[in-house]
Amino acid sequence: MVHIVFQASDIDTLQKAIELDDRLKGEVCQIEDEFAVGPIENIFTEEGYNNRLEWWRLVLAFSPYSDSLNKVDDRKVVENILSKLQQGEDIWIWMGQNQHDVCGYYWLISQLQDYQGKVYVLYLNNLPFINEKGHIFYPAALHEILPKELLKARRMARLMTLSEFEVDPDEWKKLCSENAIIRILEGGKKIVSKEADFYDADILRSITTEPQKLQKILHHIFSKVKLKTGDVFLVWRMRELINERKIVVENNWNTGWKDVMLKLPATSETEKPELDITV
């Protein structure tokens, strides 16, 4: 048995659940790319794959994660999954109700169409669980669930249907043809494409005319925005807004995020933001 998750935090939670129930014993693999953002046109071709890599290099510039691109190779993970399937093992795909997991699922399942009857799915869609305080809650991600509670989800594992193997890859093809920069989850498994500026209003509302540290701004955004995305993507959008002169940066990006101070342009004067963000 091979378990597939889409977030690093999910691995530890699932492994702890496996320790509680030998029936779940198996390898845990992670699909690491964040397919809810970025270009995905022709993603299964070398050209499409390389276009996506180049976009990530731009987005990751100046971030604490700039070297992570060299450590991620989801194509090798899929090769391992296919090898396990050919050896007769079953695959269990675990996903929470969030666009990161669902987009990763669509990307993955489009490559497993030859293995109907071997692929199980556990989609924790609007399912109640008990948290550490004994209260009922509806988790958006796997790692929010206590390992002992996650064992209950095991009973909901089901084989993917022939219909799902036909419909879901087509849904991914549609998203690839739209090739939007942002994809959000509207409910169920419905993913909707959005323009790159989708989060810009939330970003601008979190910045004032007084300089603030970048990390403080990010904390404010994550505490207010209902539809979550990654910090790297938000900072890339901030850099784009600096180029559009909607945000002013007070120092150089080359020293990293920790020293960056941002503010809104003053209305009484024409401040020109630094544009030293060339990659």
C-alpha cells in the first residue's frame, strides 16, 4: 500500500495514524508542487514543465526557499507510484478540502488512468472530526486532524470509479487550457480559475502608509484572508505591485525577506518605489 499526500505537514500526521493501525502500513509519498498557482499549460510536455519551472524561479527569488526548486521532483514520485502499481500495490490518495490538495489530485490522477481498481481516494470533504479539546470541527487539511481521529477516515476509503477516471482528467485538461495563474476551490472538487491579481486587494488592505516589515504584513494577511495561498506567491504579487508603483519598498530585496519594509505610496507626494527586483 502506498499513501499519497500533498502537504509536508500531512506526512507526520498520517505516519502517526499508521503506527496506531497496522492495516494502514505502507509508504507515504508527497506531491510537493503547488498546482493551485502558476502556469500549467502543456504541463505533461517538456516545454510546459520547463515553463512552470521558470515561473517558480521568478517567484522564489529572494525568498528563504529559493533553493527548494532543486529539491522537488514530483515526476520521480509519480514514477515510483506507477512502479508500485505495476507491482500490484494499491494507492490511497488522501486530500483535504483545499485547493492545494485538490489541484494536486487532478494533476496526479491524470497520470493514473490505466490503473482503475487499484486507486483509492479519501476526500475529507465536509467531514466532522473531534479536535484536541473534544469539539467537533471541519478540517480543511489532513494535518489538522488528530492521528487517532484520522483512523476513522480509513473506513471511508473507496475505489475510484470509472466515471471519475474519465471526468477528473478532463477537468484537469480544462484547467490547463485556461492556464490561469490562480485556481481556487469553490466547493466539492470544483476548481475555478482566477487572474493573477485575485489576492491584490487583500495585500493592499494589509499595507499602510507607514513602513512595516514584510513578515508582519504576511501575518496580517494570513489572519484575515479566508482563501489561503502561500507566502511565496503573495510576496511575488507584492513585487509585481511594486513594479506597478502601488507599493513602495524601502530597502533592497537582495538581503532577503527579513529586512524588507513596505508601505503604500504617499498621496501628497510622488514617491517612486525602488525597482531593484530583477531576477
